[in-house]
Amino acid sequence: MPEISIIIPVRNRNEYLKRCLTALINQTYKDFEVLVCDDGGKIKADKIIKSYRKYLNIKYFWNKDRGGMSPATARNIGWNNSQGNYLLFLDSDIILPPKCIGNLYGWIAKYNYRKSKFHVTPIERIHVKKNIPLGIIQNNLININKYIEKDEKGKIYKGNLSISTIGLFHKSIIERIGGFDDILFVGRIYEDIELGARLLGFLNNKRKILPFKVYHLNHYSEFKARDNNARKNINSIKNLIKQKFINLGFLYEKKYRPQKDLINHSEKYYEDLLANKIFINNISRKLANSTNK
């Protein structure tokens, strides 16, 4: 059995996926499987997956389109079919430096007696040009600096890290908190932020940030109408997440985590409530129904 399961949702991004998978081949730590979960796109990724099977322990799942974005469903299919003790959720447009997985696992393995108490992530995400040649990645990212995106003043474009971008944690955690919300977040973005808030709350904000970076293929100008429509509603989606946590009895702060100030909860009460999957799903269902009327 592999120690780590890497879950990658993809939808019509095959060229990005090639670059993501190529970077995984070069990882110094090798004890992992890769589960690519196709979110019902028009351009299937099955042929690409087949071409990488001689290099990676890789599996492919195709999920019928539910009439909109459903990365939450794709991610849930991934972890429910995973065999690893640890999970690493990875976007299909992320390129990992060769020592990335080894660094993440090395830290968490060092504190194995607290394995179910931490979420480990790199410190930052750097934007690189979407057409970066595969050869650069195959050669362990030599000369990648030539492809880093900068603004007019020469400032490097950076992005935030979320649980779906890259973060390693023990599988038992997601089994308890119920995975991604595929009730409220069909046709919406930020399903990763919502799970990240629950996960950090469940872990009592125990997140370890390691001092190295990952790279993100910059393709924001390419978002199709479906993606653009979702992104126009970012504030309303954030409000939905906030309302969900208010209904749970917690404050939801800009740091994308629930706060225990609203009621004087004990840590165990807090953990047990965020692991109540039926209660949380009922809240999501009510909010989804109210927004679809």
C-alpha cells in the first residue's frame, strides 16, 4: 500500500495536467499513488493517464457532469478510492519542486505520534507562464526562473495556498469530517476553502507551514463563461460559507477558519461538532435550497 495518496481533479485541462504529472515523476519521495478524477469534462484525460502509467502508480476516474463545476465531487471520489495513510490534494495546474512531497511527509513523519493533529503545507505559490516547456519540468525545474510571471514593476505574482492547492494530512481526519461539501458547492467555487475552514477548526488551527514554494500555471485569462460566472459571485459564495459556520455556532473569519468566540466551546465539543457529518450536510442542504429558489 502507498503511504500517500495524491488526489487531482481535472476538467478540460489536459496540457496543464501533463505538466503537473511530469513534476510528480521527479519527486525524490516515491511512496505515493496518484488518483486523477475527471470532473465530467468534454476532453477526457484517460489517454494522458495511460501514457503516464509506466512512470507513476496512477488511477483514473471519470465523473459524469452534474450540470456545473463539481470539483468537490471529484475530490471526494479520489479520497474515497485512495489507499494511502496520508492525503495530498493537488490542483491540476500545480507544479511541485522535486523535494516537495519528501519535505511535507518528512516533517509529519517526524511527529508521527501526532499524525492526526496537523495539516502541513508549503509557504507560498508562485505563478509561472502556462506554456512552460515540459523539458524545464523534466530537468527538475532548471531555468524555471525565466518563466516566473511578474508585473510591470518586476514584482513576482504569488497566490494563496489552500487545502486543495497542496496540503498533506492524515486520512483519518477527512474520514471524520466528511470530505468536501458536494451539496452546497455544485456549480460554485471555494469548496476547498470551506473544507479548509472545517479542517483547521477540527485541528484547532494546527497548521505547519514549511519554508519552500510550489508553482502555479497562470491561466486566469482563459476562464470560460462558466468559470467567470462563478467568480463574479465570489462574495456571495464567501457569505454562504460564513452563514454555514454561523449556523454551526461559530464565527467565520477572513483567515478561512472558524473561531470559537461565539460560544465558549471546549476543544472536544468543537471537534465533535465539526465531525457531525449528518448535521453539517443538513445545513448545506438548507442553504443550497434557499439559494436555488
